[in-house]
Amino acid sequence: MYKIIRPSLFMLAILPLVVFAQDKVLVSNIDLFDSRSGTLVADVYVLVEGNRVAGVLQSRPAGAFDREINGGGNVLLPGLIDTHVHMSITGGTQEMGDLPWDYVPHRMSRRSRDMLLRGFTTVRDLGGPVFGLRRAIEEGLVDGPRVFPSGAFVTQTSGHGDFRRPTDANPQFGGAPTYAQNLGYYQLADGVPAVLAAVRENFKNGATQIKVMGSGGVGSVYDPIDSIQYTPEEMKAAVQAASDWGTYVASHLHNGPSIVRALEAGVMSVDHGFMMNEEGAIMMAKNGAFLSTQFAILDITLEMDFLTDAQLDKAREVINASHDMVNLVKKHGIKITFSSDSFGPDALAASLQSREFEARAQRFSNSEVLQHATRNSAELIELSGKRNPYPGKLGVIEKGAMADMLIVNGNPLDDISLLSDPGANLLLIMKDGKVFKNTLAE
């Protein structure tokens, strides 16, 4: 059981008691998960005005409200944040090359809606053409989370993001860009000038951060898992170009030497990191870099029927090496975010996100898991600085924060599996002050 903290007189003194003009919503009869402390604050009232939290109070405020939402004594969470999804990869990597361009957006729209209904009000998309989807969400054409896009993977030849078929010649040697490359899934970039151009092209399209492939991967065809991708000069060029735009680089990284090289170049988000070594862990803690890793995928990967035998062999190597990662994270106090790597067919994408809570809770406390999915993930998102198109705090419920919140049927601090069945257990989903689901009794 987790201790419920009742606000002190000092806390109550700083809670705003103000009168609002219009569009006021009062959320009452709830216990609030404080994502900064990882504890519950009992019996609070949350005022929402427009798309912001206008106040958190211990006593019922005076005055009339446009609407009151009675939480039924349940727990109120900030909207969840997933820092590693692929909303445009709606099938296996080879299948994607055979799908018509005007069909894939329909899959993406459903993927977007489903993520929101799982309680994810913000996601960081780490590779693929989602700029149009983000615009459609912002215009209200499609329901979905707030999207922080990276644009096309930046990958070296024969790197983790090289999705060419074996018979496709490299464009540098007379070949033509592939269908997937033309759609914006990846950019082949070898050498400093090409890396700079690829990064800047993503910024032209509206990227909030950059995704660079820095090591071998499981789902790719041409690269061994122990390969280090991009020279120090190339990786530094990507970081410099991102820094010039006031934001940062996230990198797909598995093996220890690749993590060290990326950190030396200034990468701030290590994605996956399953084969991390002590040197890399120490550097991450020193640099304040984030680990955006996943745990459910370790259980699910060997079940993926679209992976080849060679890819499954790479998966086993990663899984066997991953057991020490959590110990290094805890030993060195590395910042860790909630990350699912949600991709592929709908059933797989949903399973990766939903099962991540329980898989993570085998290694961390329920309170820590909730902090990963709220406060910690928000801190990583905020590294995008002025490229962040959504001014306002994420991952918290406090004055001035974006009005993203969930009401859970029960207490996830006691039972994290409640979030694995969002259809049954998420009673309210609010994003940006707009209610997308409400099954509470009026």
C-alpha cells in the first residue's frame, strides 16, 4: 500500500483560490497522483479552464462551473506519455513497402485513436512520416495524442534504418531512392554533409527532435547487432545540427561501444540500450542523458512471426544481454522514461504499449513506473526547447499544466495492471481540456 499524503497548511496556502470567467470544469471527488513525489494527494479538486489546469485545491471552490466531473473517489493521473512509438509503421518492415501510400494513413488514424484511448495523451514518434498525421490531429480531423515527430530515420548505408531490398542499388552508386525513402520513412546519409542535409530536411518538415541509427538492430537485415554505426564525426554533425535548432538527438543504440560513442557526440536520448556497459552507464548519468527503453518487447520479440531466423538470433543476443541493464540504471541513477517501441500490426502495437506497464513493474515499483510515464517522459520531451509547439507543462497536474488527465477505476499504485486494460479501467480521458472518454456516472 502507498501512503496518501494530505496537504500541509503551507501547501494549501500556495494553491490558487481564484475566480475564473468562462469554460470552467471542476473535477471533484478524486485522489491525485502527484508525479513529482510519486504519492497520492487525497480529496482534491482540480479546476480546468480551456486547455490548462487552473488550480488544484483541497476544498471545494465557490462559484458556478460550466461542468463538474465527479471522479467517484478514484485516482486521477496526468495523461500518459510514451517516448518511443512508430505511428506510421503499421505492419512488418517488408510489408510496409508493398502498401499503397493512400491506404497507410487510414491505418495511422486508427493507430492514433487507439493510443489516445489507451490513455496516451502525448507521444514522441521516433521515425516515420507523421507530419500530416500530427496536423490532422491538431485540426481535429483525427483523434489522437499530442505528437512530437522526428521525421525520417537518419541511417548509414547498411544501417539499422536501411530498408532497401537486397536488389536495390544505393542511390550513391546509380540507384534510385526507394518507395519508403520517398515517403519519408528513412534517409540514407553517409558522410558529414549528407548527415547534415538529412537532419536539416527533417527540421524543414517540422521535426521536434532527430532520430539517428547508431548501432545494429534486431528488425534490420544487413547489420550485425554488435555493429557501431556512424563515425564520431558523423554523429557529432547530427548533434551539432540539432543543437543549432535548439533541440537534441535521440539514437537507436544497443551495444556498449555504440552508446559510448553517441554520448561522446552529445546524444541525449539513448533508445533501447539493452547491451549497455558500465562505461556507458556512468557517462549517461554524468551527461544527464535519458534512457528510453522497453521491457515488454523483450517478452514479445520472439513471438513476432515476421522476423527471420537471423533476426531472431539477434533478438536472443539482445535479450540475454539485457538483464544487467536495470542494475546499471539503478546503480548510477540514470533517468528512465516510459517507452514501448509500439509498431507493426495493430495487435502487436497495442500489446507492446499495454503490456509495458506490467513488464516494467517487474523491475521497478508501481510508483516509479507511473513517474516514468508522466514526469520523467515529460522532462525528456521538454529537451526539444523552442521546437516544442505545445507551450505548457506535461506529465503533471498542477497550475499552468496542459489539461491532460485520466481517471482510473481503482488505484494503479496498488495494481499497475489496471492500465493494461484501458478499455475497462480508464473512466475518463481528457487531453488538452477536451474529454474523449467519460464513463463516470453523471
